[in-house]
Amino acid sequence: MDARIVEFAEVLRQNGVRVSTSEVQDALRAASEVGLKERAVFRAVLRTTLVKRELDVDVFNRAFDFYFSGAAKTFEAIDKSLFQQLQEEGYLQGDELQMVLYQMNLLFPEMSPLAQAILEGDRAKLARIFRSATLQLDLSRMESGLQSGFFARRLLAGAGMEKARSDLKSLEGELSARGLSVEGVEIVSRYVAGAMRKIEDAARQEVKRQGEARIRARGDSAQDKPLHLLTQAEVDQMQSAVRSLAEKLKSRLIRKQRSHRRGALNVRRTLRRNLPWGGVPMVPLFRSRRPERPEVVVLCDVSDSVRTAARMMLLFTYTLQELFVRVRSFVFVSDVGEVTQYFKDLDVDQAIDLATAGKAVSLSGNSNYGRALAEFTRDHLGSITRRTTVMVIGDGRNNYNPANVWALKDLKRKAKRLLWICPEPRGNWGVGDSEMFTYEKHCHQAVVVHSVSELARIADQLVPS
């Protein structure tokens, strides 16, 4: 518990509460006196020793609730041992069920603690393993929810996930070698795989829960706040701000187009027209300029990590679409789906809701930029022309899948402009599974849009000319 209190003090510091080393020592001594049986007393002890200012009380309460509460909920889905599940479902009976129990008991002492906890369905043991693994991570480096996937994998590695996976695979092999039927081995394998998925989900939940306590509070306006931290009320407010920005940009672009209507000087016609003045070009004549209406293709990641940013950017492109001869919108997580028709037929809010709610593509998988880019290039490269501006919106976190940069090269070669809009700060590029530095090399331009104010600053760069 001492390590947890020291870490909690660091969480408070990250959120702006001034906590000295001597105050942490006082908290450790006081906590050892009162113990952990009475939660209210333990909370009061930490508040008394660590908080000096009234304005820090709300921060303390929020951090305490996140950091010391809800751990049990992380493992709610794990409620029974493997043997209990097999017994209750009734898929294995008699000798086969006894063989599974015997082999589990035989191999159990040699298994890793995580594998043992998974087989037993022991929530308390799982919580202890995760807590120990969390102390090995430097979660103070977690600056945004976009990094939760990276830290969840680190947490699983610290908990011994690879060893547990190997131990459980060995159990399946032993059951097969001992004569368990193929169907029986498949049933055990299915239950083991389900338990492993629950552990992976629990790791993501735990990182998210503790990350929310660590992400530093900001007193800035909603327009300067990172998009992934916006509340629902702030999202509604920002949608209004994005609409206003798009309308201003639309007016500015129309004025720019009008000021450039005239083409190059037509020397022959100018000389002929000015013969009465001895050929002096008193009245210059210009070639008529063919108006060029650019095309726009938007390819937007709608996975959980960038959902709010995706809504903002889809709203921005929707509001500007009447400026262009053709706008096509696609969303992706791992697969790609076109949502152009939603924006043509529906109200903007309904269209964006459908585009980001899993109607066009499945949201159940992890982001796979390489696969999405390859699929889009394979199916839609033929529709990209020298008038097309392609906008890719996403954080570039590819979950260690193949990057498939050849797809970006093909898009860049055919398009007028390939622009990547990333909602993650540049300092996080290249960390963990981020492929942004790789993707940036194969785009005409890569920009960071971390907040609505940043969108306003670089909006002119985003609009095709």
C-alpha cells in the first residue's frame, strides 16, 4: 500500500496539487495507523495529510475516486473458474470432464500466477497481479487517452500475459496428448480464448480508469481543450464553433476565387485591341480562366480513441462540401465503408451519428491503418484524379500491423494533394504503435489538429484551392 500512496501523491501533483515529500511520509505513517478497513477513514487521512488548500479538495476527491475505486469492476466479467464454466454449460461430461480437472490440477503448480488466476476465476488475485504490474509502469507519461492502447499492452506484459498464454496452450496440448477428443479440446480452447479476451479488456479498462485520474486538469477554454477530453456539453458547443468557422472560411474562399477569376495576359488580343494607341497596352486583355472546382475525398478513423476528433472533422467537411464539385466521405477502423450518401440524404447530426456509430464499418476490432489504406487504394484509386484532395484523419496508431505505405505512395502519385490530419500531439508520434512519422513521409502535408482553436488556425491549409 505504501507504493500506491506514493504513486497517488504523484497523481495529485500531475493534477496541480502541491504535495511535498514530508507530507507523503505523514500520509504513509497515518495510513499505517488507521489501516484500510474503513474506507471513509482512510480517505480522510489522505485528504488531511496531502491537501492544504480548499480549492484542491475537488481535485483530490476526483483523483481518489478514480484511483482507489472501481478496481473490482475491472474484473466483473470474470466470475467463474474454467472448470465451473465447463461443468455448468454441460459440453463436457463424465470422464472427459474429470480428465480436464485432473490435468489442470497436475499442471497448476507450474503455471504462472496470471494463468492460475485465470483458471480459478480469482478476481482478487487478478487485481493484485494488475496492481503490481501497474506499479512497474510510468503512467505519469500518459498525457492523453490516445495512449491507452500502448499502456494496456505494457500492463499485460508486466502481468505476465505471454507466460500465461504459453501455460494455457500447454494445458490444451496435454489434454490432446492424454486422449481428450478433438471436440473436447476445441471446447476447452474456446473457453480459454474467451478468458484471455476478458483479461485484455480488463487491462484496457484499468489503464483507462487510472489514466483519467492522471490526465492533468486544464483551465483553458473548450476551444483549446484536446478533442478527446471534451464533455458532451462541450462537444455541442464546439460543433457550433466549427460551423461558424466553416462559414467564415467559405466566405473567404469565395472572395479569393473571385479575385483570381482573370487568367494570364493575352498578348495577341491586347496588342490588337490597343492599335489605336500605337500598340501601347492601355487596355490589357486576359485569357478567360476556366473555373476549377476541386474534388475532396475524406478518409476518417472512427475508432474509440479518435471518435470525438472524427466527429469534429466530419462536421467541418460536411459544412464545406457545397464548395466542391464532389465530396466523398469514407470511415474506417480496420475495414473501410463509404458514408457519402448519409451526408447527401440526412441532416448533418444524423449523418455523423450513423458514420461514427458502426453502421458503415464494424467498431469491434482494433485500428488497422495498413489494411484500411490498402483496401481504399485497391477499391477507389481509380476515382482519384489530379483535381482530388485526399484528407486522411486519424492518429496513425496501427496496433503493430503492417503499415502498407505503398498505398499512400499510390494515392500521393495520383492525387493533387494528400493531407494527413492527426489529432495527437507531435510529441507522441512514433511512441508505441504510432506510425505517424512513417506516414508523414509519404504525404504532401501532415498537420496536428488537437483542438478546435488549432483547427481555426490552420483551416486555410485544409481547404483545397
